[in-house]
Amino acid sequence: ASLIEEIFEDPSKGGSIQQAAGAVRQVLDFVFSLSSGKRPFYERLATFLSHQYQVYTHSVNLCIYGVGLLHYMGWEDLEELYEIGLGFLLHDIGKSKAEDLSSSAEKWKVSRLHPAWGIEVLKENPDPVPQSVYQIIEEHHERMDGSGYPRKLRGEAIHPFARIAAVLDVYDNLTTNPERGRPLSPFEALRSMGETMIKQLDEEVLRSLILFLGSPKGVSPVELRTE
């Protein structure tokens, strides 16, 4: 993750977005190589992903999960996968502007403001970035019921790529972030998301994630509530 770490340390430097783009292409190659093997895809994916929670590690995880999920869902346009993957990789780039994360108040501030900060970072960078990347960065904390931030968007008003990022962001935080307590197993995380966040997350994306990751003995970890 050293390349991604460098990008987050100085995202305004010329060429940094191009470096990130190169990393996404490597992720695409990696995901396609895994999906072509005989070993169950998620098992191989899970052994690859690091459980040391850092912003850049989380970003790499999200990119890998995202590209893998989209590939599973039938997305085959490599340029579109590349574009979405870049947005996933950079979704938390605004946190690079945080000066101090030692206090709870500062962590809350960063949590709320990093989507807007991320847009500022991209605008400061000379590298061209697709518009959908901006929307993933700005909207990945929006929620289907309007309870998210920063704009309290609802449902279809949230960009489809951002809705995917939102589901994956929650999942990876639940399974890897020690600041939230004991990391949950994939089964526990999916069950928790289905039981407590079904109105907030895109239900179709969550269903697809459950199918993509699979579950022990073919039993779904949660029955999604649709009432």
C-alpha cells in the first residue's frame, strides 16, 4: 500500500491521480485473475486483504471489493470499471487534509467534512478526473432514507456508484476497523447491515454483496426486510 500511502500524503502533487489510476488498473488485473481460478473468489479475496486499518488500506480494500462486486454483477466495460474503481480508491482522499486525529471532536469533524475536502483535493490536483469520481467522493456517506451527509440526498438522487461505495464502505469498516470495536466476521457484518441499515443502504446492492461474498453452507446471513 506504499503507493497509495504516498498519494494520500500529498494528493495535490501532479501525477498523483495518474498513479492512482495505474493502481486501479492493477486491481482490475488482480480481480480478474482471482475470478478465473477454481478456489472460491471471496476466500481468495479475504486472504489478500489486510486487517491493519489505515485510510489507504481501507481505500484499497474498497476498490478491490468494488471492482470484484461489479464484475460479479456483470459489468464488463473495462473503462467504466476503471473509472468506478478510481472513485472507490479515492473516496476518502479528503481525509488527507486532516491535521490531527487525536481528539474525538476532530475525528467527528473529519468524518463530516472529508467528502467536501475530497472535492477540494481533486480540484487542486492538475490531473483530469471523471465526473463520477467526484460524485463517489461527495456522496458515499449519503443514505437512501435521507439520513446521510453532507447534502441529505435520498434514493435515486444519490449517484449509483456512490450507493455502491456506501454499502462497501460500511462493510469494510465493520470487518476491519478496530476503532469500532471487535471487527465483525463477514457473516456478522452482512447480518448487521441487513438488520439495522436496510432503509439506509441500496437494497439491491446489499443483496448483490451478500451473493458475491457468499455465506456458510449456502445459508443467507440475513433476510432483507422489504416492508
